[in-house]
Amino acid sequence: MVTTAVADKLAESDDLDWKEVSPNFAPKPGIWNEFAKDVAAMANTRGGLLVYGVSDQIDLVGVDLVAADKKQMLSAVHNGIQPYISGIDFIELRAPGGSGPDLLVVDVPPSELAPHFQYGWEQRDKDRVTFNAPYRINDDTFYMTEHQVARAYQERFARRATADALLKDRLAEVTDVVLSESEDFHA
């Protein structure tokens, strides 16, 4: 599917981000951890795929799968994003027969816990820690404004209230069935 998308020059979107090289985790003052930002942006939008080994011109260039440090990637997600995003999947796509470039796909699920915030350093007048909630629109990443963060929290709490009400209803149904079928004394 990826090679077909590349052959068709499928443009980036809010749920697809082509990346030429594997993430770099060397700390640089004033520079964001791009991997954590990209993962948080995908989770805050609707989930999606980060595909490493495809150039900006949408050509297969490949990545070294042995050098791609998935443990470091998960550490960046765990330490650089709050709340934690679970369910991230790393898919190694080796070229058939070893006759082409290898790719790494990072599958970021949509998150019920959005908004997710990314910790980072920002250099303006002074070095300072920042806390932003990235999201994607088409192929661009932006940071949520205060009213967008407020709306994202309202949506999270509404999802939680709906799930809690559904769980309560299901528990009542199961309790009624179990009690109606029991002939002995009930606990």
C-alpha cells in the first residue's frame, strides 16, 4: 500500500506524514523533539501514519531499520507527551527480497484522552520549558490556542461521561439477567 501511495504521489494529509529520515534524538537547545510533536499532533487530530523513508518529493529513499531506535521513540512519547499515548505501533516494512529501500511506519491511534501536550524547550529571550498541544490540518502542524484546548477538554469529558453511562447501563442489564436466572439466595 505504501509503495502504491508513493507511486501515485499521494500528498500528505492530517493523517499521513512522509518523513525522509528516522527521528533524531540528539538534544539541541531551542529545538523541539520532532518525533514527540508529530505523534502528539496525530493523536490530537484523528490518528494517522508517520512513514519514515519517503522524501518530501514523495520518493522512496528508505531508512536503516537496524538504526531506527524504537525504544528511544517510545521513550520520547512516554517522557515528552502528557497524557501518555498508548497503542502506538511500529511496522517495519522490509523491501521484498531485500531489493529496495526499507520503510518504518509509526501507526498513531486516535486518542480518547486528547488533548495531548508536548513538553519542549523554546529559545526566545531565554531558554524556557514550554507545553503545547500540536494538531494537524492537512499537511501542516499547528498549536492549539486556549479556546481549542478548552474545547478539546470538553470533548474528552463528554466522551468519558458517555462511556460511563453506557457502562452503568450494561452493568444493570447484566445484573438483572444474572439475578433473574438464579434460584438460590443472592449475595
